[in-house]
Amino acid sequence: MDAGVRNKITGQIEDIKADGVMSLVKMRGTWADGSMRFTSVMTTDSLEEAGFQKGDQVDALVKAINVVFVKH
């Protein structure tokens, strides 16, 4: 699949919680010098159509128009 997204993180699906219309998919990916967890919320229909299952190797494509920084 080709996409016009520059930020690609490769990882593995760690957990899926399908609850009615919406589902939560968690992955652990490698980014820069370490690993990070990423979470995606998608419709359950999209989850089923993609065929994602726990343990699958996936790419997370991140395209953000806005990034907000908050001071600690």
C-alpha cells in the first residue's frame, strides 16, 4: 500500500479491545532509539476488514496536521 505519509513506525499488535461499534488497537513499535506504544481507535468494521489480530506485524502511519505542546 502506498501512502503519502513520512512517519512510519513498524511494530507488533499487543492488544485489541473490540467493543460494539468502536475498537481499540494497541501496538508496540520502534521509533528513533527506543520502543514506544501506540494506540489507535477505529471502527470495529474497519478492524475486521483489515483482519488485524494480536501478534500481527504492522506499520503505523502517522500524519498530523497539528501537534500541541503542553508545558509541565
